[in-house]
Amino acid sequence: MTFYDFEAQKLNGKCVSMEEYRGKTVVVVNTASKCGLTPQYEGLENLYQKHKDEGLVILGFPCNQFANQESGSSEEIEEFCQINYGVSFPMFEKVEVNGKNAHPIFKYLKSKLSGGLLGSKIKWNFTKFVLDKEGNPVKRFAPTTKPEKMEKIILETLKK
């Protein structure tokens, strides 16, 4: 299996193959609207706007597994992201990232990039994974790592 073998439902219900992102540097992030880290949407959007024309795409996956911080519907999530942070990168339907019902994309990413002391388990919202243009996971960032701190690795993968 490769990253491109997976698919996911966007907030509008449309099923998207990750194949659509072949040749791009991809950031996959689990998000939440009611989290202390929610302001990271702004940093993620800034990175996306700054580098999307160079081949960066950010894929947001809302998740309600951490302290019920994403309890809204797809419509509510989309509205929140638009109104509060002007999010224009692709957002997907709510998923689980840990446990037996974890979305296959997150199972795959966790199997490729460990999370340090916690093993592969995702610790909290806004865990970020960077994949190169061939779909290889290259770096995992902790929830507390601000999006701008990922820019160096993003630039490296964009240049390859």
C-alpha cells in the first residue's frame, strides 16, 4: 500500500482518491474546532497560501476523539473553518485517528512515522504528517508544533 491507494470523503461528501495529490508535497493533519490548538488553522492556511503554487497541499481531517473538541456536523465544521480562519485547503469528513476504527490513512501514516514516547498513537489534535511528492511520509510533527516550524521541511520536499 502507498498513500495514493487511500481515499477519503470531503466535507461535502465527495469521495477523493489520494492519487489526486500525486506529485505534491502533502501535509495531513487531524483538526478540531474547540481545541486550544485550533488557532493553528491560521498558520496552516498561511503555509498553504504561501506555497500552494509550488505544489503544497494541506489535508485537514476533523477528529472528535480528543475531549469531544470536534462535535459539529460537516456543515458546522466547514462554516467554522471558513468564517474564523478562511480555510481554503481541502477539509475531509470527521475521522478517528486512533483505535480499531482509525481511518486507514492515519493507520498508514502512524505505521510509517512513530510518535516518539507514545509509539505510533496520535496524542492530540493537530498532529501533522509531511509527505514528499512521491507520497512517502517524511516527518511527523507534534500537536504543539506550530505550522510555521514545518516550513523548512516543506521547502525541502517542494524542491526535490
